[in-house]
Amino acid sequence: MSTSEVASVSVPDVVVITGMSGAGRTEAMHVFEDLGYYVIDNLPPRLIATLADLVGINSGVGRHLAIVCDLRSQGLFDELLDVLDELRSHEISYSLLFLDASDEVLLRRFSERRRRHPIALEGEALESAIARERAQLSSVRDHADVVLDTSHLATSELRATLHAHYSELSDQRLMEVRVFSFGFKYGMPAEADVLIDVRFLPNPYYDPEMRPLTGLDKKVSDYVLSRPETKHFLTAWEDLLATVMPGYVAEGKSRLSIAVGCTGGQHRSVALACATAEFLTKEGYEVTLTHRDLARAGRS
């Protein structure tokens, strides 16, 4: 299967990542880690079945493995195809992922990064090491379930392609979204990717009955969310989120923090952080909701 033939496939128990040095194995490892796979680099093929047993592949826990096997294992790598047959006999599903790139691109990548080719012999030219590696990997490439040519793939495109092949989650659920409220008087949140200031909205603090309450209380929440100013703001705010969130997903962002701030982090920001989290959850995102400064309510 080539890059242009991405299809919906069932997620295998084990993904074996191999291919040409410099073709993106390290970036692929990071993607699989984000997908929740247990990732191991440079594992001798003969240990794959043992590792699958150790992490409980057949125990029903739903754990998946991603294992990088390459010529750094020297002679041990020759056992790879036999080991894959062994996995099949143990009813462990697998996918052999082969990452490739043109010789020209591989030469440029190694030259730009000033790295030594991992299988280059003493005094061997880079071109020769690449050609020797390609010849040694030819039979493995022929048996690959997925072959990705990364010559002209941006990192975000590689991530999206691997997601399409190997993730059970929707694109939205691949990104962890944290929504939190805060109070400006306690400092700006440095970790926020997106920050919205709601101090322009009417403040329940000035109502003696609502002052000791928080945005988690229905009386305060109803007051904040029923205001015409808030309704107008939420329409625009949700339109903005609906526009930008798919862009973050497409860029392969794995975590996003959205901060909603008011003066003290007690009333308006709390109610609107809750509304924001509810909206994003309905849109299909995996959302965590917290309130940074709510514990300070009533102290000052």
C-alpha cells in the first residue's frame, strides 16, 4: 500500500517499523507514542513475540506495540520475516511498515544533519552505505504491508498518514484538549496556546448574593450565560473554535491548552470555561476541564 492508497484498516496488535535510515523512523516513533502505542526502538526481531507476551497483547487489555527493527541489529535483522510468521501463528496481528525515501533526499538529510550513516563502514562513502542498505532491505520492502515514501512529505503529512493507517480514534480525539479558567490578578498562564479574556462581560462579583458563589453554581452560571452580551460572544467564540480547531488537528498538534480568564477566576471565566468544554466535547474532542484559581475564591 502506498502513500496515495491510505485506507481504513483495523489497528494491528503490533506495528513493526523499518526502512531506510533517514526516512523518518524517529518521527514515526513519536507519532505512535502519541497514539498510545508502547514503543521500542532497535529491538532484535527475535524478541518481538516475547515482548508481545510481556505487555499482554493477548490479554484483552487493548495494548498495541510499535517496534523499530533495522539493520543496526546486524545479522539478527535477517530473522524478521520468520518472526512475523511466528506472530501470525500465535494469532497476533501485525503490520510491517516500511519507510522509504529517494537516494537524493537521504543524501541531503544526512548532509544537513551531519550524521554518520548507522551502517556505514570505516571510510565508506555515504552513497555506498545507502546503496548497500537499500539492497539489504529489498526483500523486507517487498513483504511490507504499508510503504511510505517520505521524500516529499512534511512532518504533519507523515503524522496524518500514520494516523489514518494505525489509529482507532477520530482526528479530533487524537488531540488532548485542556480547557481551564483563571484569574488575571493571579498571573497570566504561560502554558496557554489559546487565551480569551472575558472581563468585558458583566461581573456577578458586584451582586452581594452571588459574590461568595462561583461559576459552578447555577445562579451564577445562569446569570453569566443568559446575558445578551454573553450570547453574542459565545456565538462568535464557538465559530472561532470551529474554525481553528481542525487546523490544529491537521498540523498534528497532540495537546492544546485553552485558557478563559476573568479578574479573579471565580465567576465569569469558570462559567464560560464550562461552556467552552461542553461545546468542544460535542464537537468530538477529548476535553479536560480545570479551574486554576477557583480554590482562591473568597480569600481576597
